[in-house]
Amino acid sequence: MRPIGTSLTNNRGTSPVTIVAGLALLAALLLFPQLVKSPYALHIMILLFLSTIMGESWNILGGYTGQYSVGHAAYFGVGAYTTMVLMQNHQVAPWYGVWAGVALVVVVAVAIGSICFRLRGPYFVLASIAVAEVMRLSAMNLKDLTNGAEGILAVEIPAFTLGGTVITDFLSKVPFYYIGLALAILTIVVTWLVQHSKLGYCFQAIREDQDAAHSLGIHLSLYKNVALIISAIFTALAGSFYAIYVGFIDPTTVLALDLSVQIVLICIIGGIGTIWGPVIGALVLVPLSEALRSNLITQMLIKSGLVSGESAIGIFLKEHLSHAHALIYGILVVIVILFMPDGVLGFAKKLLAKRNRRTA
Amino acid sequence: MAILEIKHVSKFFGGLAANSDVSFDVEQGMIMGLIGPNGAGKTTLFNCITGYYPPSRGEVLFKGQRMNGLEPDRVCKLGMARTWQKVRPLAKLSVLDNVVVGALCRTNSVKVARDLAHEQLKVVGLDHKSAFLAGGLPIGERKKLEVARVLATKPELLLLDEVMGGLNPAESEEIIQLILDIKKTGVTQIVIEHDMKAIMRLSDRIVVLNSGEKLAEGGPQEIVSNPEVIEAYLGSEH
């Protein structure tokens, strides 16, 4: 057995190389919209940010506290619906509506937490799914408020003005890029702060052994609810952001079980309970799902000459592979769980450690 | 002065009385041995005292305060802490971080907690392992970690549930010394142990449980010469 050489709060400090690399990456991200004008590239980046925000939020509750919620669409939906309903029905600008969504989601989270945290393990998972489904069905049926299954379409987003001057008109993707980037960085910073504070210790103690944590003076329901509230707030922000960006929401996109599962997958694929896991998960899943959706894989197979575009297989792939999105997702998850139980990040760390041992 | 008073405590699981009408006092600063054959209700009594189950009847007073119905985290904050018969390390955290979690019971500062944790690890002789994963420790060191972690919560009363179970004689000896050192710091202890030699050496007083009832109470010498205790342990033919 070897020492892991780390504590949750390490005093070793960060190496200058890491700091320089981090700053360079940040500068590149800030300059990206100036250098790359392709709306599709910006769109992909915005989806990356959105996935990172969702993943990091879930990670606080699922990864650090060990409460595997498969109902995070509920919080996403609350954020999305609050912002959109206020904007469309009450002419409230989204940058105020977002905060109304955050306030509402805290209330919803406390209510859901007080029900679901009575349960442990798989029972908690089932309860979290059930509660999210209740929210979805409510959104379907409260037609006066949510417009039911038809969803809400935002025709235009009011420009963001400050003291009479227009800050941005939201006509291009660039403002969304910067908002997404800022929120993604914010969630990473919050995760870092949580991990290095008493909260992080209490969350992880609960994850590792609830009874032991309880006997060491940790108030279980208090800390679980704190984790849930932090997690729900950022998930709701992601929901609001999505709603304004896409301009259309309905119960089957923002309150669906699919979405809840997708949020969990970002973390499982990247690495649960780590700061960078959700970022890695987003970097894997977003390009993959885009490639599948646009049938990039079939095009590549045909181009490379492996499959003829006119053959039966080629035609089959052209027609069906883009619909096999969920299937390929599923296969990927099985592969990751089988071969990389700690996610891509954990797997990479293990490989690195192996190489270091060989060279040492 | 009695730091802990157990008054007519009973605990029923359905029709089974795991504890029935158990009463005794624990004086400040002493080591109380709690012994009895398997299934005598020792761990159940610990669970009733520390808030894991409310007693079905009777009451537990800690420093004169009624503890019935308090949650384990409250009990720990009030100064009464326990270890587990089956050790419960926070497996994916380092040895140091395990103890930091305990220390955070008394402080909100992670830095203060880390200093305290190092101190406690030194007390149990585990500081050199502080950067190891708790889940990878051998059993002897897990037991020490359990003690360090619980000491970090700064208890006035410590309940040790078979901390020597599964240890070799050398390791047991270390734990015995550790318990005696803890006594010197003024912490009151209740010790559940099967090793009779150890319990005789450690205890100022001993309570014997059998089938959930208190069979005997007294100093170590009284207990070993008590015919009822001998019968409970070795059978009446002895």
C-alpha cells in the first residue's frame, strides 16, 4: 500500500506550470468568440458550458454527498419554467426572472429534501425520480400556467439595458457564450470552495458512512439539505440559461427523466466526486452526442471507404444511426462503468500513477 | 459525581427484550467495563445511550441531562462519543481526513481541525500513515484510527465497543496503554471487551449483562468471584 499523498485540503500549493496553463486556457476561452466566428462552434461551446454547469451541480449532491438523485430535471425545469413564464406571461426580463427561479428552486429543494432524505440508497433514488415525474406531469397539466405539452416559445428576448444603455441585445450567440462561461467557472469555483471547507468534509463523511458521520456530530438532514440546495440552485441556473438560449421549453425536454439521467451521466463518465470530473464528462458527451446527431460517424465511415454509401449497411447507418443516440450513450456508459469505475478522470490518474511507478 | 446515569433502561425489538431494566451509574473519570456473553445486549445498550435507538423504557442522563430522543450528532456535540464494534472508516478519505471530520465537531475551521487531527493521530501512533487511504489500513490500525477520530470530537465520555476485537496480543497491549493514557486526561470511558484479562486490568468497575439484564456490578475482584457470573460464562456444571 502506498500513501495517496493527498488530503482534501492540500497545503502544497499549485505549481507555477499549472497556474500558467490555467491562465492561458482562460485567456483562450475569453478570446474564443473573437477568433472563431462560426455559430456552430459557439453553439458547441455553449453546450459544453451548460453540461459542465449541470454536472458540477449534480456532483455536489451526488458525487460529494453520495445522494444519487435521478430527478435533477425537477430543478432544471423549475429554473427554465420560472424564467420563461415570467418573461412570456408577465413581461419580466429574464435577468430578473432567473433570480425568481433560484428563489423558487430553494423552496422546492427544501420540500423535496424533507420528503426524499427520509430514505436511503436505492429508495432515495426512486423517490427522486418520482418527485421529478410529479413535476413533469404537473407542467403537462397546469395548462394555464405552463401551456401544457405545447410548451412555451419565446419570440424575442428583451435587450439587457443598464441605465438606458444597451449592454447586449442577445441577437448573436456571443453573449450566451460569455454567460455560459461565467456560470461554468462559477460552479467550478463553488465546488472547489465546498471541497476545501467544513461542508466538503461533512458531505463526504455522509457519502462514505452515514452512521459513522452521524456519530461524529454531523447533522445528517441539515448537511444533506445544504448540499441539495447548492446543487438545485446551479441546476436551476442551468435551466434558466437553457430556456433563454434555446427560446423554447416543454415538459418533455426540461422536466424529463432523460435529462435527469443525462445529468448523472456527465458525472459518471467524467469521474464522480472530483472537481474536474464533470468538465471531462461534458468534453466527452457533448461532442459525442453532436457527432451522433449529425451522423458524423456514418459520414466518416463512408469517407474512409470502410463502408460504401450505396451498400445496405451504409444506407442503414445513414438512416438509423442518428436515432441510435440513446443506444450508443447506453453502450458507452456500460463500457465506462465496466472498465473505468472512477470515470475517465480516475482512469487517467491510474494510468499516470502506473507510468510514474515504472519510471521511478 | 456520576457523569452518566442509566435508569431502568429497556429496549424491545418486537417481543424480544434486548435490554430489560438495566440501571447503573458511571462516575466521572473512571473506566467502566461492560461484559457479558454474546447477545447479552451490550451493543444495544450503547446504541440506546448514544441516540441510535430511543430506549423503550427508562432514561439515560448525561451530566444530569436527559438524553432520550436526542439524535447521535447532538449526543456527540454534548460530549459523549462512541466507536463501532465493526469499524467504520470513511474508506475513500485519507487517514488524516477521517480524523479531521471528527475534529470539525468542535470547530468550523478546517485548518484548526487539521492541527487537532495530527495531534490525535500522534496520540494513537498513526501520524506516519496520515496520507494513506483509510480503506487500505490493516485491522489493527483501523481500530486505532477509530479511536483517534472519536477522540478528535473532544468527548468527556467515551464508549469503546470492542476496540481490541480481532487484534493480536501486541496490538491489544498498545490499545490497553492507549485507554489508560486517555483515562489520565480525565475522559470517562465505558469499555465493552471480551478479553477478560484486559478488562480486569482496565476497569475500575464492571457491569455484567446477561440476556439483556444486569447480572452483577462491582469491582473486578468481586466480579471474578461472583458465582452467578461464573455460571453465565461457563455454565452451571463448572
